[in-house]
Amino acid sequence: MYDPRIEKLAKLLVHYSLGVKKGQNVFIRGTSLAEPLIEAAYKEAILAGAHPMVMVGSPNTQEIFFKNASQEQLEYVSPGEKFVMENYDAFLNIMSSFNTKALSGVDPKRIAINRRATAELQKTFMERAGKGELSWVLTGFPTNAAAQDASMSLNEYQDFVFGAGLLDKDDPVAQWRRIDEEQANICRYLEGKSKLQIVSEDTDISMDISGRKWINCSGKENFPDGEVFTGPVEDSVNGHIRFSFPGIYAGKEIEDIRLTFKDGKVVEASAAKGEDLLQALLETDAGARYVGEVAVGTNFGIQKFTRNMLFDEKIGGTVHLALGASYPESGGKNQSGIHWDMLCDMRQGGEIFADGESIYKDGKFTIKF
């Protein structure tokens, strides 16, 4: 059945998020489950005068690779993917999994080996994006697998996804531009501060944010969106944090994650479930134990945890930290083969202090910007 929200989403992604221009090379990636959106986005890119290339993934190739690849193959860097990262102007990545648990039976160490090997690709991607040479956007297409993770029917999940992106509005682009203006005020305020402290249940963590740029996330790189973030000074994170929701990595859940930081580095780590994966990810490389991002979720149209971090990290009333690679545009310098977001609920008693002043309580900013 034709869904007009898909065409509306494609127009938004190509023109508002990516800003595709005539003559640009555009890479579009997803699975066959996302064909309606892939085709709609391809059409919009063609109409814009660009040169789109489509890559459609099959259901089982990742599992086959990680379970059967030799050490040499795990460490191999595809020249095709390297070429895309180094030369393409725009990148549309559509999450559309057949089975979000496909890698559950894979040894976490094998995944870590591959992440280390491809770290240079991620570095290139982030550096080009930070310089404005590459525009990119990650979005999600409703699938049965994602709906099951969220404990919803497919119809319910479709409404959730499109609603979170404001695609039920007559002019979603105008709505996202309004959000962009509101969040720009938050970013300007925070850029004048030096110290950030986050306090919540089993959490008291502080970091230096002086000299770092706060990024306004309003639908340009993630869609749907709704957050402000920066990269803290690498050796400044101290304290402890408990993540309220499971950490999700490669379809695997790690529950009740608790981390202790000293001078920027994770020195203690535990989890009630999936601790082997947690420890393996921390050993990915030297940068995996440092914070690459601290963020505040601002999308109050997203209130339910869905086990999809594209949506969950935007939940209004939450904060999240990412271990691993920083986004260079924030001023962050940490490098790693991973960038792993983990979520902390602030809606019941959580508080954020900037230079010792309370600016956020119970999931909402308490000052006027």
C-alpha cells in the first residue's frame, strides 16, 4: 500500500538533511525491506541532478561474514567502501534490518577485530563530515524486526517512526527549522560554560567542556532527530554513571551498565548481562575507554525505549554518553573504531549543572535561553 509519508520523508532527507546539489555523488544504502524509501530517495536525487548509487543489503551476509571469516578477512578493508568514504559527497544510510538479533551468536572479539580494522574508514568519514566535505544522514525504515524490538505492531511502529520525524505535519521541514532555532539557543548558552556535571540515580559524573562546540541536531545527520551534544575534553571525565536502559551493540543487549571514570578513562566497568561484550568493546582500541560525546535528548515526541538508539538517544528527558570516536566538528579529539551511545534517564530526579548552576531538572531545562 502506498504511504504518502514515505515520499515526504524522501524529499526531506534529500533536500533538507543532505542538501543534495546538481552533480554530486550520492550513496544510498539499505536492505530490500526499505525499497519504497530507497526508490523515493533515488528519484529525488535524480531530480536534483545528482548521481546516486544504491547498495541493497541481503539478510544474512553480516552473520555469514562474522561466523566464517578468517583473521585476514576480519582485518580486510574494502577498497570499494574506502573509495565511497573518501570521494562521495552525500551518504544516506537507511536502517532496515530483517533481524536485529542476527549477530547474537557471534563472538564479540571477532566484531572488535573488524571494528579496529575499519577505524580508519570511520576517521575519514568523521573528518570529511567535520570539514563539510561530506553530508550524511542516518534514518530508520519501519520493519517487523524493529517493531518487535519496540513491542509494537508494524502499524503502530510505522506511526511511531513517522510521528517522531513530524511527518504527520503539513510542513515537517518548517517544524524542524523551528526546532533548529530553539536548540541553537541552548548550544550558544552551553558554549559559554566550562564544567558540566550530570547527577541521577547511581550517577554523579563531571567533565570539562571549555572550548568545545555544541552541535545542534535538528534533522541534518540523524532523522528523526532532537539532541544537542559536544565532545568533552578527553582526560576530564571523572565520576560514575549507571545507564538506565540496556546498551545495544550489533543487536546485542548489555543490561545495567555501570562505568567509573578517572581522568577521562573507564577504570571500572560492569553489567548485569552481556558483560563479556562490554569488556570486549572496551578493549577495541586505546580510544574505546574514553568519552567521545555527551548529549541531551530533546525530542519529547519520543518517550518509549525501542531498542533502536537512532530513536532512543533522542528521548526527551534523557542524556547519553558515547564511548569511542568523537565528532571532530565538536572539537573532540578522541579516536576509536567504535562510537557507542548509552542512555541515562533524567526524568525522575535527574539534574544537570553548568559551572555549578542547576540548569536542568527532571528531564527539562529549567532556565531561559
